[in-house]
Amino acid sequence: MSLSDLIGNMDLAAYPKAAMVIFIGVFLLILYRVIFKMKKEEARDAAMIPMMDSVVTPNTQSASKETVA
């Protein structure tokens, strides 16, 4: 049995269906979080990120060591 026979006999239609189910599940979880769990202040802060002129730097020790050196 060759590789082309194995690939030809596989049911590849299941992969797009599984991907769609995973996508819809993740989308619904994010939608639930945004609608029911997110505070208004948090949403306002997230909405203003593209408008900020300042550079956002991470608050980690490795970042501070890199800027000092």
C-alpha cells in the first residue's frame, strides 16, 4: 500500500468541520467574556491602546536589564 493510497482513502472532510467547531467555541467564549465579564473601564482602556502616543514597555526584570546595558 503506497502513501498516495493512504492519503486518498482518508476522510479529510472531518478536519474543516472540527476546525469550525473549535473556532465557534472559542468565538463564543470570547464573546461571553466581552459581554458579561469585562468591566467598562477595562474596555475603555483597551479601546484607547491604538490612540496612545507613548511606547508601552513590559514590566519585567529582563526588560529593565536590557535597557540598562
